[in-house]
Amino acid sequence: MTDNVIIKYFPVLLKASVVTIELTAIAVTIGLVFGLVAALFRISKIKVLNYIGSFYVWLFRGTPLLLQIFFIYYGLPKIVPALTLPAFLAGAIALIINSGAYTAEIIRAAILSIDKGQYEAAKALGMTYLQTMRYVIVPQTYKRLIPPIGNEFIALLKDSSLVSTIGMVELMRAAQLKASATGRDAEIYIAALVIYLALTTVFSTIFNWLEKRLGKYEQQ
């Protein structure tokens, strides 16, 4: 009987896991853009930009992701009714902003780890600050970014389960609905657990491969 329940609902959970992957991929991809901008603001000598970047990181790293999701989905419409958002969009925005704040510190650390001689060489060639970042500094951070960005992706993949609290049907919410409908909580949640483990294992393997691949490319 247990096997029948798992076999019956496993495809449903797998389908919901696609939404989890999509949500995570969107959040990390756009979060990288947010993180890069925030990191550049954080290391900028322009005080206003530095303050903006620092405030953004401080705010979204210092508050729970669940609270951010609730505020965007439930709180914003109370303040501005026009900002009533569907669950997927609200969840995606919360994950993007949160991921961007953590990614900003990852990118900032990677940029600061580049030898200062690189900046001086670029300046001697007449490059502007933005050109130096675009053509010299940022390209050198790719290999250093892969492990922490991979960890951020895995963490966000698991944290995406929090959007189930606003009714979005991803893997966790699908498991909750099926467990409630069938009363077979243990079996359904075990199936969801297996899928989460499979996803984190696959993506961990991918990021490890990318890290090794970039390492070999640099040695050539």
C-alpha cells in the first residue's frame, strides 16, 4: 500500500519540482545581477552608492526570508493596492531580492580578493573604473564565484519551499496538498524528501563539474 501511494503521487511531485527549479533558477540568475550591482555599490568610493548597497545588504540579510515573502505578498497590497501580486511573482521577487543580498557579499569578497596590482595596471592603460571592472576584475572572479554561488543555489532551492506558505504550488506545497488529501503524510513527505535530495545532489554535481572545468581551462 505504501509503495502504491508513492508510485501514484510521485509524478505529481516531480511535476511540482519543475516549478521549484524554475523559481530557483530565476531567483539566482536575476539575483546575480542584483548582487553584482550591490557589490559594486558596496566597494564604490561614492558615499551615496556605498550607503545604498550597504543598506540593501543589511536589510535583506538581516531579516527572515519568510517575513520578506509575507511582506511582498500580504503587506504591500495593504499599502499600495495596485501592487497585489500573484503568488509566483511575489515569491520570485522575494527570493530574487534575498538572493541578491547574499550574492552581493559573495561577489564583493571575490572582487576584493583580486590583487591590487590589477587595478593599477588597468589604470596605467587608461581604463576607467567601469572598464577595469568589466574587462579586468570581474572576469577573474568567475572561478572563485562558482563554489559559493553553487552553495547559494542549493540553499535557495531548499528555501524556495517557504513560498508554499502563500499558496504557491511548488514541490513542498504539492506534498502538503497530497498529504492532506490522502492522510498518508509519511509516504508523501518521504517522496518529497527523496526528490529534494536528488535535486540538491544533481546540482551540487553540476557546480562541482563547472568548478573543475574552469580550473582546467585556466591551466591551459
